[in-house]
Amino acid sequence: MSSLHAGAPSSLLHHRAVTFGRQRAQRAVRAEKGDRARGFWAIFVCHTYLPWEEQQRAALRAPARLQPHIIFILADDQGFRDVGYHGSEIRTPTLDKLAAEGVKLENYYVQPMCTPSRSQLITGKYQIHTGLQHSIIRPTQPNCLPLDNVTLPQKLKEAGYSTHMVGKWHLGFYRRECMPTQRGFDSFFGSLLGSGDYYTHFKCDSPGICGYDLYENNNAAWDHDNGIYSTQMYTQKVQQILASHNPRKPIFLYIAYQAVHSPLQAPGRYFEHYRSINNINRRRYAAMLACLDEAINNVTLALRKYGYYENSIIIYSSDNGGQPMAGGSNWPLRGSKGTYWEGGIRAVGFVHSPLLKNKGSVCKELVHITDWFPTLITLAEGQIDEDIQLDGYDVWETISEGRRSPRVDILHNIDPIYTKAKNGSWAAGYGIWNTAIQSAIRVNHWKLLTGNPGYSDWVPPQAFSNAGPNRWHNERVSWSAGKTVWLFNITADPYERVDLSARHPEVVKQLLRRLSQFNKTAVPVRYPPKDPRSNPKLNGGVWGPWFKEDEKKKKSDKSKGANKQKKMKKKKKNLCVSVSVSHQPVTCFDTTQQN
């Protein structure tokens, strides 16, 4: 059938609220039934075998149901193919074992770049609802995850969790209120920027704009600058946290490794098994991934050693697709990091936990990175405020029990300021949508892309051989000039080789309407120009908060007098009145001539 999901709800927000409420109610009923059953048999056993005094003592000795420990591991730039169980030549025995004993997520989506994925994980909201729908947060930008957004660690803290972050933040730091310890984490050890040297922890954003980027809580961690490779250093920190925490109390550990993001660096011994890889970038990437796999093994060993494992939930995810020019592989998917093709947004992911009901299974239901927010808060027995308009769903029963996913669509993104497609137009979008705008949406089996989706080649494994980039031409795309709309049946064609937009115009129209509906809920894009005060030279050679509230107040006081004078001249200025919120032009009236 070519039609969209039959009976699709008219209101997306209403659908999410109803679905989430129904999920919680159903889970509560099942839990109550289970408690009643357990209570019946406990009473039966007690009355049959134990006197009353013994029953009371047994009840006191019975362990209370503990909130699960949550360990979320986020890899950086790991390609879809770059895990052993997806056929990679890179050995990942730890990831393979954890995934095989848990639940592999084989219809799992993230965002195509660092900041977008991290913001959606930590808020449960699409980028269009936080203002971060364009690119990433740059080191010199006065920008961060908006402070009015409630975060996952904040909600887990409310539920009684100890919350710790180790690794890469990349959600902005221009003011202290943006720092991880101000956004819900009890402790933070890691980097604020998107990348940097794995050993020295220095990062240059541009010539002459360089600084140190390793933090412990709110201060530069100079004492930890011992030349230790960051993957190993972060793992050591995780081990220290686990060793010092009481496993009887719930903990949330967010481990956001820097690996395998460029620069391509790894300790020498991890190259041992990959000398046969001729492509230098692929060889370095393989060594980095091997080190990461070993690090995750050490984390799981620490969970067992210190008594966390049996009551833990380990979630593993990449933040986006791999970058072939930096050694990553997404084969057989199309595209790469930074694009809305499947290679940029379909990720390696799995859940490993003794608490799973269907261990050793594969989940092919639709799951998105925003779903972790409501899923984990519900598992933690936390509360989600009714006024928080989430885009994520509670998918625990989908993962653990094999139930159908409550999710039927994903807004991959709408970026109104990305480079417009030259031939895009409202006409190409049937008057529903301007196809010059970069956007992508998935509804059930269908996926629609508009505008400029980004680099769209398939990069086969042979591309990393001595044959070099010339082999890529065999898989290079050549579409007709002026094309700005693509439609794929992702279930039948996960590699996006057969464009169905001309064959199913009615489906295209329905997905364009859904895009338009989402766009009505979007907030303005936050992408400010760089601020010269961000230069680390002005902050002791360290990347860190530079915005001072008192400076803003002084400037505000100075400008008050000037503003009074401006108001007196206001009548002489043109008054612009918008006559439409559609694509029609804005009409301006000169008030100095209206007498």
C-alpha cells in the first residue's frame, strides 16, 4: 500500500501525551498484578511454613525493590558497520558479547552530528523544540542548551539518583549556568568542546584561538594532565566513581567517550592486529575502536567487582554515523556523518541488562535517541511533568519484552538556515512545503528528504584499500539536475537505492504535510555569531565560561540613556507590518508620509 499510516492522529502532541499516559497506566496495572501475585504466594508460604513472628522477621529481611543503576555509554562517530556483529574487520569482542547477551537495536536512530544527538538524549526533545536545529555549538559561540529545558540528570536526581558524567559535553559552556554540574550532574570530568587532542587535551578552533579543554567539575583539571590517552583516562575515572559509591544507592553514569572522533590517535599496542589495513586513516580508526572496546570491558568488570551489575542497565549508542574520510564505515548504508541519509543517522545501539526479559534478542521496532529520556525516568521511578512536551516515548517494554513500539514517526530535522537547494521551491513541494529547505522525516516505512541532504555516496569496504578513492566512483550517485525531493520505503530498501517520489506523489504530499505540521511547533534557531571574549587567551589559556552577568548589567545601564533618545526619533522610522505568516512578502509602510 502506498498510503501513510491509516488513522494517523491529527495532533502529534496529543498523540504523544495519550500514548505516554497509556503506557504508564498499563505498566502500573501489570506491576500491581505482579505484586498481588507475589504477595499471595508470599503469604501462602509464610502461613504454611512459618509462625507469625518468623513471618515478620522474614518480611524485614526481604530486600526492597531497588531502582536500577543506569550506565549510558555514548561513542563518538562510530560507523554503522564498525562493530563486529555488523560484519566489520575491526574486532570488538566486548561490544559483540554485551549485545549478544542483551537486545540489539536494529532500527535505531540518532542525529547526524554531535550536539544534536546529545541535546535530544538529555532533553527528550527534537532540535526544532530547543532551537539547536542548525549544525553544532561552536567553541566561540555564546550558545548552549537553553536553560529552560529540564534535563535527564535533573529528573534522575529528583528520583534519588547520584548523577555523574565522564567525557565529552558539547552542549555549550559560554556561561557557568550551562556547565554540566549546573544541568543536573553531581560531578563532571571531561571536555567541553566537540574534539581535541587525546593526550594533551588542547584544541584550536582557528589559528591563534587555542586552549586547554579538560575539566573536573567547574575548573580546569591541570592535575590530571599526565599525558594519558583520553579513552583510558575516562575509564579510570569511571572505575574511581564506582569504587567510591554505595551500590545500594542508585547511580546514573553518563560516559561520553571522545573516541572514535578525529584526530585519529591511539596508543601503539592497539595497532598490532591492524597492520594489514593499508589505508592509514582506517588503520588508526581501528586501533581507536579496539581501545574503546577494551575500555568498555573494563567498565563492565568494575560494575561486577563493586556490586552494581546485577541491578544495572547498560545502554550503548553511537552519536551519529561514521565519517569515511576519517576512517569510519557505514556500509551498506548510504551517506555519512553530517547527512540525513541512513549512514548519517542510523546507529549502532544495544541494551545489556540482567533486568531484560528477552535477553539475546534483536529489536527491529522503531527507536530514537529522544526515547531514552522518558524510558529511563520511568525505569528510575521518576516523574515527568505533564507540561513538558516530549518528543520521546517510553520504549522499555518494546526493548525488554518485544512489544510493538509506540513510535510511528521520527522528525529527523528541519534546518531553515542550512544552505538552500538551488532548485527547491514551493511548487516542487506541491504548495505544501518549500523543498529548498533541508529536512527529513520518517513515518512508518516511509522516509522523505528535501533540500540538500548532504554527501550521498555509498562507500564500500574496498574504498579503504590501496585502490583509494577511485573505487568510490562505482557507487557514486548521479541524480537528475534540480532534484530536491526523495522518497524511500526504508523497510524494503534500507540502503536508499530506489527513489519512489515520482511513483507515489500522494505519499510525498502526506509526508510534506506532516513536516509542515511539525514546523508550526518549531522555536527560533539559536546560532549566534562568535564572541571574541571566548578566546582562551583571555581566560588563562583554558576554554571555559566567559560571559559575565555583571558586564551585561553595566552595558545595559549605559545604554538606557541612549535608548531614551532613540525612542524620541522612533516616529521618523519605517514601521514594517507583516501581512502574512506564509511565504508571502512583508509589506512596509512609511509612517512619516501617512498624514
